[in-house]
Amino acid sequence: MAINFSNALGIHEQALHARVKRAEVLANNLANADTPGYKARDVDFQAMMARAQGEMQGVQMARTHQGHMDTSGGVEGDLMYRNPDQPSIDGNTVDSQQEQARFMRNAMDYQASFQFLNSKFTGLTKAIKGE
């Protein structure tokens, strides 16, 4: 009997990829904290997970006309600008402390997803060995 990894791993593989993309965006924000006019960005993690869940269930929106929006996009479709609590005089919207907190939370969530996937692989390995 063949193992279907998509069914065995569930949404956690996509969550791991989404966390990596979010870490890149947040790191870019931190790197540009002193760049005048830089606008802080973030990804819509919930939208990415909803789309991944729909794809896993075989539910996808069809693009029936060239003028319709492409909903299959990766991170670019989920990349948004953040509304600042207190924008700086130079137009930069990065709040370093909030960005660091978001980055650390994302890192913890990444670690949790990674540990969950690791336990899934450990379980699959034991099942294959008959343990």
C-alpha cells in the first residue's frame, strides 16, 4: 500500500512553507527599519492556510477570463502593507519592537509545526518498520 504524504502530513507542510515566507518578510522589515519611506509588510497567513486547505480538498477557484484575478498566487497575493500605530516623520512604518515580537512568535510557530511534522515522520517510520 502506497503512502500518500499529503494525507499523512496534512496542512502542516504548507504551514511550514508559509512560516518561512513570513519570516523572510518580517526580516526584510527589520532590515529596513531605518530606511526613510519604507512601508512595513506582512503576509496574510490565514489566507495562505485557507487556500492551502482548499487545495488539499480539491476546491480551487477557476479563472475563467483573462481579466479575472489570479487566486493561485503565492506569497505576493498575500503580501500586504501594515497600518502603523505611530508612523515616523520620514514615512517609515516599521516598529522594530513589534516586528521583533512578530518575528519571534513566527519562529516559535515554525518550531511547533516542525516538531509536529517530525513526530508524523517518526510515526510513519515506525509504521513502515512494523513497530
